[in-house]
Amino acid sequence: MFLGEKIIETYDKPETIDKYSYVATLDEIKENDYNLNIPRYVDTFEEEKLVEMDVVKEEISNIKQELQEVEALMEKYLKELGL
């Protein structure tokens, strides 16, 4: 099912779906001064994944090492070409 079908299905058969849709009552809408902004009714917030700094530090170190190796290889090829 592609997204458009899901939207149509939800419209045709209204139901509350976590982080996707909410069936608000007229009283709720009235309490919100008829404001239909989605965040008032549907919580789409998702917590960000924690970044493990030790892992990132290790990856950066590995990338720097690879870069040094590639640069050394490039320098060798340039010398062979007389550049």
C-alpha cells in the first residue's frame, strides 16, 4: 500500500492511529479554538537515537588512517608519473 492509499483509507474509515491520525470530537476542536494544526492532535515526536561518542571517535580515527593511506598511495602514483 502506498502512502496515498493509506491517506484515503484513513479518510474513508476514520480511526486514531498512533503518530499518524486522530479522530477529534467537535468539542475538542472547539476547545482548541477550531485550530486544526496537526500537532495539537497527533504526536509525531520521536526521540533521537543517542550518539555513542566513543564509537564516533573510533570511526573518525579509522577514516583519518584510511585517508593517510590513500594520500600516500596517490603520492607514489604521482611520483611514478613524474608529477
